[in-house]
Amino acid sequence: MPNDALTENQSGSRRFAPLGIIFGLLGLLLFVYFVSRAGVGEIISNIQRLGAGFVLILAVSSTRYIVRALAWTRCV
């Protein structure tokens, strides 16, 4: 019986893989659309205008995700 549960679990995760690929591609296409609409040069010039502040913004925003991931790891 444990082998049946393992087989069901593996097939269930494969069932969602095509949906994940579709949403991943849609997200990538949306990203490309917005970058092309804004213009790569405009994005680069704005990042340069921010300077070191851009790195600070990335550090602060990524810290939240790292702390939450560590908290969930400890909870599980």
C-alpha cells in the first residue's frame, strides 16, 4: 500500500507541471512586454540614477523573503 501512495503523489505533482510551465511562460512574456514598453535604456538610466540606493532597495526587499523562508523552514 505505501508504494501506491508514493505513485499517486508522484503522478499528482506531474499533473501540475504543465500548468506551471504555462504560467511561467505567461509571466516571462508579460515581463518582456513591460520591459520593451518601458525601454531597456530607460530602465538602465533609472537604475544608474538610483546608484547605490538601488542595491539598498534590493537588499531590504530581499531580506523579507529570506526571513520568511527561514521562519517557514523552522515551522515545518
